[in-house]
Amino acid sequence: SSLLPMLAHAGAALPAMATSQMRLRCSAMASRGALRTATSSSASTATAAVVFGHGLGDTPDGWREPCQLWSQRLPWIRFALPAAPTRNVTFAGGMQLPAWYDITGLPDRLKEKAEGIEESRSQWTQYIETEASHVGGMDRVVLGGFSQGGAMALDVALSGGTSALPAGVLCMSGYLPNKASVVQRASTLDREALAELPVLLCHGIVDEMVTIDTARRTRDALLELGLRRVELLEYSGMGHEATMEELDDVADWLKRQLPTK
């Protein structure tokens, strides 16, 4: 079923537009406190988890509403949103912003050195292992995120730092950061298990922040690494944002990767 009917109960935080034109803008959103707990009301009895990272300049609160919508449809899944540290970001003229790593603004996102990502990777790994311990193991955890958060999900999943590969990876409007480094680290992973890792890439065709070509080259890079279950969904008319159509597609994919127990 569609997530659209739930919008009437989602609160005023969602834009009041016609559902056919619905957009959930994912720009920086002010927050007095980082959300570090599950958004699902059934968190204590959840049998699966999604660790979802926000984008550059955003906070976990920026994704609270979409995760609550997913949670209503998938009540056995807890959604946990870690908060990025604040750091100087070169791309923003040195401004201090919530960021998982530094971005220099290279035209080729796959060549970004992503300085500082090691610290965030360690933070994510600890967070993920904690979630896995609550829901029965890594095979019940999906890593996900939007933009830089999606890049982190890909990086962490392919780093070999977790006890096992996750149940899947969701990257919305993101990319594979520092491809050369990821390829080197991924070479230590079990090839057969890596080949079966499900990855969903969702991207807007008119995204000017992270181009659709970047998403396509991310898909190709993952296929070159030996992953066989990589899917790229492209959305016409969608920029660097999320739409209800996309959120519905993500819910369907999560249900397949993390079925109820």
C-alpha cells in the first residue's frame, strides 16, 4: 500500500501540497538536539533495524518524518538516525556544518578524498553493531542515508569494519566516495557474500547537487566490485530531494530485505 494516505496524520512538518506534487525537501533543518533513538513506536520489540544517515548540513530531525512514515508501514523495523559531527567544510568556504567528512567540491564525486571519514566510519560501525545486537544480527540491519549519508552507508558497508555484511544498503541521492579507497578495502571481503549484497540507489534525473551521471557511475563501480544485486531507480523531475514516489519504492524494497518475523 502507498504511504500517501498516512500524510494526513503526519503533522504539519510535511509540506501541504497536492500529493501528485509532494516533495519532502531535504535541505539543512535546524535542530536543538540530535535524534539518536529509533523513531519507531515499536522500537523495543523490533526485529529489524535501519541505520539512516542525514546529508551535509542537516540533522537527524530532517529525516524524522519520512522515517516515521516508513515505520507506520513497517512496524517491525526500528529506524535509528545517528548525528554527524560538526566540522569545517571546504566546499562551504570553511563554514562549520554537520558533516560526515569534508567535501572539496570536486566535479567527480567518486574522487572525493573524504577527509575525516575514518572517524565517522568508526562512529557508524559502533552504532550499527549496537543496533544489530538489539534485532538479532547484521542480517537484520540495513544501512541507508541521503546524499552524504548515503555515501556513508556505501562506504561503511564495503569497509569490512562490521562483524558481517548488512542485509542491504540504501543510498538516496548519494554516491560512492573515494572510490579507489573503497575498492581497496572491499577487496578483503568475502566475494560470494559481497556479490549477494542488495543495494538500492535512488536518484533524481535533474539533481544538480549530485548529478544522475554520478549515480550511474556509482552503480557501475559497484558492479565492477562484483556486486550483482545493485538497482538504480531514476526519478524524472526530481532534484536533490525525496518524493513520495521514492519513499514508497524504498518502503517496498525495505520490506523485501527485512521481512517481518
